[in-house]
Amino acid sequence: MCSHVNDSGFWMYKGYFNLSLKDTFKSWSLMETIVGVVGIIMVLLLDAVV
């Protein structure tokens, strides 16, 4: 869920979408939070099924 600014994806995302550092932090944090929450929900669903 937590990513670090040393992640190359962070800087590629910033450059590709031509965002400021502040906007990149906001959108990157939201995206990583969504990915983490959806991931844990899917793991829990799979655990309940299997």
C-alpha cells in the first residue's frame, strides 16, 4: 500500500502526466491506497472461498 518516492514508477508517472510534485503525491497516494485495499479484500475473499 505504501510506495516510496525512490520507486521509478512514481517518477515515470510524474513525468508522463506532467504533474507537479504535490499533485503526484496526492494522486499516487490515492492510487496506492486503492490498490492496497482492493488487494487485501481480494485476498480475504479468496481465503473465504478456498
